[in-house]
Amino acid sequence: MASHPAAVPHHRPRTSESAGGAFWMFAAIVVGFTAAVVGFFALLMWLDARDARNAPAAAPAAATAHEQGGTPAAAGTDMQAHTTAAGLESFAGAAPANAEDLAAAHKPFPAEMPALQAGPLAKFNLVLTDRTVEVAPGVKYSAWAWEGGAPGPVIHVQQGQTVQITLKNNGAIPHSIDFHAARIAPNVAFRDVMPGKSFTFKFTANDAGVYMYHCGTKPVLMHIANGMYGAIVVEPKPGVLPQADKNYVLVASEWYMNGDGLEAPAEFNMTKAHARQPDWMTFNGYAGQYVTHPLTADPGELVRLWVVDAGPSLDTDFHVVGTIFNTVYPFGDMNPDHVLHNVQTVTVPAGGGGVFDVQIDDPGLYPFVSHAFAAVDEGQVGLLKVGDVKGTMSH
Ligand SMILES: [Cu+2]
């Protein structure tokens, strides 16, 4: 060890000492600056959280404010037109004067999980079509979607069932379908289907969980962002999970728009999609729909939320305000040995899923959100109404 390079000429330490001094001075400046920046953003976040806590209540209030010449805002959001960090014009929060009436008249996407099909084979017909959808009250979007809009229908099968998918392409260009629940050669099963054509394939749903399905035709970002996504629940074999009293399926997604969609339908904006700066973020395709039309449960019931984040690009930090998840199956891993207990927020990644069990004893209105709170301001918020409580948070 005597010949170790640590035995350096004695002037060396002085040099490195003075370099070290400069380094530490620089580091101190950086740390000080960082602390100031972090503090500033912490304040912004606190302000945002404080505002957003009131977001569900803000829906009718915002419409009233608009009628009085105040800031227009849509159900469940608290946004106004602004320019995004990348200098892109945002249409977040755009709303007509009658947004509140439109929100009330909107028929929410059915979040209740559909029944299983009996027998070893479950068959599903999916129809792709170009159509105008609404992504928020009065906000129209020219989508590439499904017969019923976006997301596509919830597919519910049991682990071990064979799933037969028939995809009919009624759109103007080729599309395809990629099932994350399948172990299958994608060049065969997920191939492009020409306009007017149908394609059928099968896979066995051996892996329990909740999975995304989506069009996988290039550019995939555009096909997903335009509405070509949905959820498939592969329920574990009977007896694996505690019996849930309520099962709800939520598909989170983002909308990137080239206009506000109030007069003419908005279309996809690739620049915003690449910048990951959506105008709207939704559960089941429509901003704040479960604020106006809450999901329901009785006190003490076991509510199971099957959540998929369709993205295309942002994660969903799933959280229910006012409670703690009793059990979480992170990433949709349904192995009971892998669950988390008593946690507040768990990320559902873009292109992934998560299953959330919650049991609430106190009657009340419990918002479910992506706790990345910009998502709430952009519409990714709903209410779980526990017990016989009145209306939404504002009533
Ligand atoms: Cu497509």
C-alpha cells in the first residue's frame, strides 16, 4: 500500500483544497438557489392544492361567475385560458355560458363494471369510427374513437377465459388494436385493419389485472390521443380477492387540442402532445363527469376501483380525498402477496393499470383525483358519494 497513488506530492492537497473551496462556494450558491426555487414552487403547489380542494364545488360556482361576467370555467375545473410553458395557447377550462346545464344533461360514461360472460369463451365486437365527442361541457373534439365515443367499452373477463376480439374499422384510415392483457405476436394480432374491414383474433386471459387496450397504428401518440383506447379487466379466479360490493372502471387520459372546441370541434395538436401539455384531462373521456354524476356506495361497502391510464403520455397519481386505500394492487398485479395496505396515493403509469380497494364508513362526498394537481384543474376529478348525501359538494 506504500506505493498507493494517495502518496501524492504535498502541493497537491493545497491545489485540490482551493478547487474544493471554489466547488463548495458554487455548491452553496446552487443549493441556496434551489431552495428558493423549491420554496417558490412549494408555495405555488400549496395554493394550487388549496384551490383544487374546492374544485368540485367550483363547478356550479364557476358557471355563476361566468353569468356574472366572471371567469368562465367548466364543471370540475378551475382553469382559464392561458399560455403554456412552451408558449402554446391552452384551451383548458373553455366553457359556454350554459356549461352547468350541459354538465347536468351529460350522460356519464358507465363506470360500473359490466357482467362477465359465462363459459370459456368471451366474445367482443369493437367498432372504430370517426366521430365528434364531447370532452367537457360544450367542448367538442373530432375524434378517432369507438361507436360509443372514447374510451371504448369496458371489457370484463375472468382469468383463464379465452377472449375473442372482432375489430371493425369504420374509420377513414387503417387502425389496429393492441391488448396489453395478451401474450401474443403483435405483428399478427395487432396488425392494421383497412377501412371497412374486420379482423378477429383470440387470446387467453391468463394474467389477472386491469389493462389498457388501444390502437397501435403509427403515429401511436396521435391514435391514442384521438380516443382509441379502453380498459379490459381480467378478474382473478373466484376466491382470490375479497368480494367487492361495487366495482368501477376508470380510464384516465389527456386531450391535446388545436382550438377550444366551443364553436367547431377541436382537432388533435401534435405540438402540444409532444410537449405533454394537454388542454383537458379526464376520467372516462369527459372532464368532471362524476362530479356532476357521482359514483355511489353505501357506508362500509368495499369499493373496488379498476384504473387504467391511457395517457398517451402522463401518469395518474391516483388518490381519494378523505380516506386511505385499504388495499392497492399496484400496477394491476393481483397477487395478494404483493398488495399495499393503507397508502394514500399510488401512481398508475401511462399505459398501465392499478386496482384500488377502499372502504368508507362516514357518509360524504369523496373526490377521486390524479393528485398531480394540474390534472384536477384540467378535469381529472370525480366524486364517490358514500351514503345518502345531497348532490355534489356544492349543494
Ligand atoms: Cu388508430
